[in-house]
Amino acid sequence: MAKILVVDDEKVLVKGIKFNLENEGYQVEVGYDGEQAVELARGGGFDLIILDLMMPGIDGLQACMRIREFSNVPIIMLTARSEDTDKIIGFECGADDYVTKPFNILELKARIRAMLRRAGAAGQKEKAARLTQGHIVLDADERSALRDGTPVDLTAKEFDLMELLMRNPGRVYSRENLLNIVWGYEYAGEYRTVDVHIRRLREKLELDPANPEYILTKWGVGYYLKNG
């Protein structure tokens, strides 16, 4: 599995990204300023670097330029700025992609997978776009859902939640884990949000929402999708 360096001066954000990427099986090292980014990158062995734009000491742009002096490792910049001029400067400094804060962790993971595929990182395989479980079908590229061949309208978060469960059948997720992965740390503690979305998914996708066949509960632990 790919090895990723995450560098940002927001320690809570770094913790969240690290948790989510390790949950996907990636190896993750972290840093908190531009100097650390350059020093860690120089040590080598990374398949991808996630680098914040605004940091103390040397900023992300300077760090990116220094890294480019000795490495072609793919770099994704994190920034609170959305102006095109900032992105153009970043690309000229050697960045390969941009993600604007605040961001959905699933979007970041999708960008990482795409970047690793393009870079040919060892062990990375493209995930199937079409996911099927019984009478439920999701198309990750079109972000569409079917129940017995009939289109079902899912909200963005409903789709993200269902995609996560369908990509990991049999794996039980606590409500806290689902909040961290699908909604991000800004929703920490709002467990009712998960329960409401699970209920809505069952109403939309299960043939009998009161007795779900696929979107199941492990009492006292969390939710999971039937495996097989």
C-alpha cells in the first residue's frame, strides 16, 4: 500500500486525515510546517505528499519548490484559497493537484486514488465504479443508485455513506467512525445524524425498511452492509 506524507499546521486536521487514510490501509507520516515537509520528503519513500499552503516558517509553495529540487513525488496542496491565480502559482511551483478547505474527506481520498493511479504507485488498483449488493446498485462515477432497476434519488451524504458501506461489506462502523469518515470532525458527537441517514437509506433502498436485508445494525457497535 502507498506511503503518504501529510503536512499541515492544523494538528486536528492532520489527525483526521491520518485516521481516515490509515483506515484505507495507507501508510501515513505527518509533519506540521514547511521545513518538516522538506526534511521528511528528502528522506524519500513516499508515493504522495499532501501539503498545506499556509504554514509557519516556509509556506507550502516554498516547501513544494524545494521538494521539486530533488523529487517528482505527486503533491496535493490543501488551501483555504480558491482563487485561480493562487492555484496557477501552485501548479507553477510544482503542485499536481489542489483541494480547497473545507473539504469532504471522501473527495480527498478520491483525489489521492486518482493521483496514485496516474503516478503508477505500487499496489494501487482502481476501485470498481459499479457496486452491487442484491437488488441495490451504486454507480460511483455517475453517483447514481438503483433499487431493482429503478432510479433512487440519494442526497450527497446518503450516497457517500452507502458507497462506504458497499465498498467494505461486513465491516462494522461505529457512529463515531462514520461521522469522522463521511462528515468530518466538524460534526463530532452528533451521532443522531448517522442514525437519521441510515434510516433514510433503508427507506429508499431496502424492500422492507422495518426488516432490512442489507443495511444492518450490530447492536451496541454500529452499522454494516451484509457481506455476500
